[in-house]
Amino acid sequence: MLLRIALAQIAPALGALDDNLARHRELLEEARAGGAGLVVFPELGLTGYQLQDLAAEVAMRLDDPRLASLAAATRGLSAAVSFVEESGDHRLFIAAALMEDGEIRHVHRKVFLPTYGLFDERRFFAPGDVIRATPSRLGVGVGIGVCEDFWHLQTPQLLALDGAQLLLNVSSSPGRDLAARNEVGLGTATSWRTLMRTYAQLTTSFVVFVNRVGVDESVTFWGGSEVIAPSGEPIFSAPLFDEGLYQVDVNLEDVRRERIALPLLRDERLELQARELQRIIAERAGIATDSTADQDAEPGLDVAPAPARSDVETSPAPAEPAAESGQEPISLRARRR
């Protein structure tokens, strides 16, 4: 089964929700005219990334009529769209929705929020706590992760084990680490490409990575969107920094061929993994003995306190050499505990 995927490598206008909604509709129509069955937009494509205190102003509940209007534009299409979601209890999430045939089929809330370096997401957003694949009109399971989610091994693994054959990562990755020694002269791009190709091969799934371009508040985003085959081989790589709607054809039957030839998912030992994770969680919580902790460590801790100074034995001063004995002086050492 052939599927044409449209990668919407765009530069969203920061905080301009209505303008970005209009741009999404235009690109959906362009993709439809080009024969695409799936359109993938980047992380926070409807709002821009560096929102900070603007996040509450552009947030939408899932019953917002503006989202419903955008979903209506997906009749005959599937589209992954990212926005700020406001929950019923007024928490804000970085979300990505799979819209199909005029409705919202599935919503993923970003699970891992980077709060290091130039990232400060945990200050403004709540983390999601569900990682699930979803059936789709495309005839295959779809799994969605948002940017940092794919820097954690469990995300693509759980999505694939849950039935995804098509893994989507929507991203707003800034360009960092300029270095000619890297594959494409940009360290960030090299890291992402290594990750995506590894995940595609280990999960024997198609991986679609869509990253934005443009500038938000002096932060530059590098694009470089890609489609990776279940074998780990790149099918298409979009140019760095250039905005565009890039269309790529894939054969979904490649998943079947790869999984029969290389049955990695079949051979996963989930019961072993679950058992060992339960042990690790219990040890970290202090309700079971930590097999890797110091012997005298308290429950929940892995390092024992240093002994009191009064318990430490010190070496006595070396004995004076015996006069005219011809013998070597004897030195005393502290007894080892």
C-alpha cells in the first residue's frame, strides 16, 4: 500500500494563532491537491514555540470550535497538528492531535518536558502521562511523540509494542553545535538523525520526523525533516532552514517485510522488563533492599554516610630506627575496617 506523506516544515508566527490556523488550512489543501494521505506539522505549529507567558492566551480546549474547524479541513486526509491544550482543570499541555476525516481521533500530550540549557518547558506546562498508539484511516497504527519524547527510549518502544507501525515525531528543535566535522555541519541535526534511524531499525517502523524552521525570540530552528524506512535507511531528508511542504511516497508493506525478516518486536521479553522495572521502582522508593546500594545506606538511598570521626583510626608516628641494630625500622599501618 503506497502512502504519500507531506512534511510541513514551516515557520509558525509566535503567538499568532489565527494566522497559523489559516496557514495550516492552506497547506492541507495544497497537500490534498498533491495526493498526500498524511500531513505532519511541527511541534506547536499553531502557536510558535517560545511562548512562555503567552501560553495561556493561545491555549485551546479540545472542544474549541477553532480546532473543530481545522479538523473539518482533514476530510479525506490524516494530519498531525500540534498546539497548546488546556485541560478541564486549566492545566496547559504541549499536545499533538491526529485529525482524520473531519474529527480529532487521538491526542498525545508531551510526556518529557526539557528544563535544561535554553529549555524551560516545565515552568509553563504540565507533563502528559500516557503513551499510546492509535488505529488510523491509513490502515496502520500510528504513534505520536513530541520532540523530547524521542530522547527517551521508552517512547518509541512503547508506541511500537502498542501497535504503531508509523512513528511520528513533531519537533521544535533549535539549531546548536555548529561544527564542520558533523555529518551535515550541525551537531543537533546529526544527533536527531542518529536517533531516528536507530529507532526505525529497532522498532522496524517508519519514522517521520518533522521539525520547524524560522526564528522565535532569537532562537533559530533548523528544519531537516526526514522520513526513515523500517530498515533504518533514510528515504528523504528535507533541507536545513528552508520552509516548504515536502511530499514523500512510502510503501507501508515494507513494515511487514522487515518485521518478518527481523522479528525484534516479537522477541521482546515484556514480562522480564516489567518484573525488573517493578524491582527497580521498589528499590528506589525504599520499600525493597537496593541491590546496588552501600551496605549501611538508609532505605531509598544508595550511599551510606561517612563514619563519625571518632571511629576513624589514625596511624601512629613511625618508630624511631633502632640504634646500631642494623635492622630496618618498622612502620605501623591502621587496621582496615
